[in-house]
Amino acid sequence: MIRAFYSSASGMIAQQNNIDIISNNISNINTVGYKKEKASFKDTMYTYMERRPQPVNLQVGSGTRVGAVQRYFHQGSVEATGGSLDVAIKGPGFFKVEGGNGNICYTRDGNFKLSSEIDEQGAVFRLVTSSGYYVLDADTGEPISFRPYYNEYDITFSQDDVLISDDGVVSIQDKYDNAYPIGRIAIVSFTNPEGLESVGDNMYRMPTEDGSITGLETEDTESKVMQGFLERSNVNILDEMTELIMAQRAYQMSSRVLQSADEMERLANDLRG
């Protein structure tokens, strides 16, 4: 009877983890560029029902466990915002960004900002994510940046003057409609993006330096950039509610098995010889 306790308890734990994953998906339904997750399950160790040699398949399992959590990177819906620094990727690519500590990360969140900074040459604007990560240039590998004025003509620029083409080229436009390229947004792809590790803030990173899980980072020439748009979460609320109800029912059934096993154990203990 003890086996039933462990089996039902493992089912409750697995479904609790499943509900946690589903609730995280639902809570991020409005998160820009969020990609949904889904749990898959595996059965656990099997043992013979009796200790003597047994025919084939006379075994009993000891429950279930979460075997993997898969992230689905299919395209989310694209919403027009009109913001000059709002950028959506149409395709499988990722923006390549750099944190202040030099760590390289990847994101689908194109809600960019301009960070006003001071360096040895004076004031400079750098293109950053909403979390402050530097957006990297595909050609130089350095953060995309520009001065708030064009030195030769002393023309002042603002973020409303930023133009971004569908191949990621970032330009600054003056009042005479002259465009000055300042960089090209780095967009990369992976053979197995499901192998990327989530680090929060809509960011992912490669879990191994040699790229043995994700495949090597390669420049994505198929994806297109859409200025003035943001990619929304790919979470479908109807699917998540269905999954939530199923997980709740599975949790409830496991708890009833536990109660039944406990009642049978109680009856066995009450027997009088």
C-alpha cells in the first residue's frame, strides 16, 4: 500500500509543477516577445510486484515526474505601436544584446530605448533594450550609438528621427530628409533555439560555450525587421485555460488516490486477529 502513497504523491507534485508553468504563461500573456512553455512528463522506476522471478511485464511503476519543459518559439502576433524605437522581428531570429558585465544575451523583445551617456568624447546615445542591455551592431559587434549632434553640420537629432529598415540598418534623419547610417542591428538564429536558457527580462543565453545544444550562433538573413511594431506573447489564453483545467483534474484524481490508499491502510491497521 505504501507504493500507492509515493505514486499519487509524485503525480500531485508533477501536476503542481505543471500548474506553475501554466500560470507563468498566463501571467506573461501581455509580455512583449514572451514564448510559451509546456511541461512533458515521464514515468519513474518500475519494480517487480513480487520478489521471485516474474514473467514479462509483471511490474508496477512508482509514479511520474516532469521530464522536460519545452519553450515554443513560434511567431507571436505583431501589433502596430507607431513608436520609432519599437521593433519586431518577423522570422525566427533574435536580437543580439550585451549586458553591462559583457555577457551576451538574445531576445525577441524589440521595445528599445535610447540611453543618454557620457564617454571620453562627450554625450552619446546608445540603443538599449527596455532592461538596459546594449543592442549590438551586426558589423562591428559594438553597441549601436550616435552623438546627439552631427559634428560637421552641427545638426541636432532626437529619437523621433531614428529610421530602421527591414534589414536592420539604423539611420538618423535630419530635417532635410538626409539619412545618416549609424549601424545595423545584429539578428542571429540557432539550429536548436529550444536549447537556449532563460535568464529573465525576456533574455536568453547559450547554456554551453561550444554551442553543443543550441548549435552555433549564425547571422539570420531571412528574418525581417518591422519598425513601429512589437511582437506580442504567443500564449493562447484558451489553450492555457484548457491545460489548467486538465492539470487541476489530474491533481484532484491523484489526491483522491492518496486518500483511498490512506483509508485502506487504516482498515488494514484496524484488523483484529
